[in-house]
Amino acid sequence: MKETELLGVQQTLSPVLQAKALDNRLNDPILGDHYAEQVMRSLDPGYDNRRFGASQVGLAAVVRAKAHDDWARDFLADHPDAVVLHLGCGLDTRVQRLDPPATVDWYDLDYPAVIELRHRFLPPREHYTLIGSGVTDLTWLESIPRSRPLLMIAEGLVPYLTETDLRRLLTSLVDAFPSGRLQFDTVPVWAWRTSKWDPTLRTYGAQFRCGFNDPAALADWHPRLEYVDETPMYDAPILMAKAPANIRRMYRLLNLIPGMKRSTRIVRFRF
Ligand SMILES: C[S@@+](CC[C@H](N)C(=O)[O-])C[C@H]1O[C@@H](n2cnc3c(N)ncnc32)[C@H](O)[C@@H]1O
């Protein structure tokens, strides 16, 4: 990856993209995202020759992507007129995987440097717009059609926002749209507090800025917001069914450590 082009938190997109690229090399992949493999190879031809090489240690991130895809697919099947806000999109190719009908307007948002890479490595589409902006500067929201149902997807983004910014983002979205779904993932308070010592995050000069022990309680932030449910990640049946045996064993062991199993919570809300 031309990591020199990405700064701080922007670099966190790289291990997730790599995990998706490597999953696609399994005989029976979880996500099967051939675009991810293509983009990863174009960005960094030697991506599988480094420290963890072609190991599937990051496969739980792929489970998270699949969970968000499945929820999004369901929502779009019921709301073919939806507006999708895919925030902190990184180089994820969700719009290609889901291939929504032309009645859906889809927006991918991330920092300008990341969007620049998307322009370079991913094809344009009809009814698909890239927004190069920080997510917390809400002026981008003014350019979005706001009379249709909203689907907001934020995969791997929320922990990098402060609670104040997250609250302003979520409540502004509920205020701006007639109805919708918000799906994202959070970390608990201990993971937030210890993230400054996380070796991977330290390499990128990034750290988490919020954490929640009870993410369902975020529904209290707006009278129209309602918690729907949560889906598993580190102990997801699909991970246990499809991961190579050594990776399955690794996750089983990790899940024995108190708190690890729920160290990421994938949650959704409706309004
Ligand atoms: C862990 S990566 C996840 C990328 C992508 N969602 C995925 O799952 O492959 C986090 C992404 O959030 C983006 N990000 C973090 N803070 C942001 C902010 N304040 N505004 C816009 N993007 C942000 C980063 O640039 C990065 O692309």
C-alpha cells in the first residue's frame, strides 16, 4: 500500500482490505470479494509477503463486513428507494458486492486522500457518489437527498470518533431523514481506554476515541431512535464453519479471554 499517501487513522483501512482480499483466496470464502483482492494487489503487489503474509488471522473483520452486507441487503430489499450513506468507507467495495438497483442512491464517504485512492482503483457507477470529507464536518449532509429512507453503514469507523461527534452525527441523521436504519460497530470502554497501547494502532498513529459497554443505550440519544439488535463477530457461526482449522482454534482460544468475544459489537438501530 502506498501508505505514504494515507495518514494516521486512514491507514486503518489497510488491514481490513487485506483480510477481505485473503478471504477471497479461501476455497469457500466468507465474503468472496474479488474486488478487494484486485484493489489490494494494485495498491501493494507484495501485500501477502509481509509479517503475517497470507495468514487468515484477520478473518473476523471479514465476518463483520458480511454481517453489514447481510443487514444492508435486507434493508434495500424492503426499501428500494433508499439513500445509502456508507461512512468511513475506506477501500471497501460494498457497493460492488451489493450491486443495488438504480433506484438506490449510494454515497461513499471518507477523507479526501482515501477517496482519491478510490477514484484511482475502483470503477465509477450510476447513482453512486464519492464524498471526500471528514465525517464530523456535517456540511456534506446538505448535498444528500433527505426525503427518502436512510441506510447508514459505518463499519470500523465509530471507535475513531469522539462520543460528542458520534452523538451529533447520529442525531443529525435521525433529524434529517423521515425513517431509516443505522448500522455500525462499537468497542467497549476497556478497548477504547487501552487502544493507545494497541501495537497495530500505534503503528498507524491512531487510537480509539470512544467506547460503550451497552451500545443499545445509544438509542437514548434521540426520542425517535430505537435499538434493533446485535450480531456476533468473533464467535460467529460462519467464522467457526469456514475459517481454516488453525484460525478457528486461535479465535476459540481468544474468546476464552474475558471480554474478547464482545470486544467489537455489531449493532443496528431504526427510526
Ligand atoms: C478501519 S477503517 C474501515 C474502512 C472500511 N469501512 C472497511 O471496513 O473496510 C476506518 C476508516 O474510517 C475512516 N475514518 C476515520 N475517521 C474518519 C473521519 N472522522 N471522517 C471520515 N473518515 C474517517 C478512515 O479513513 C478509514 O478509511
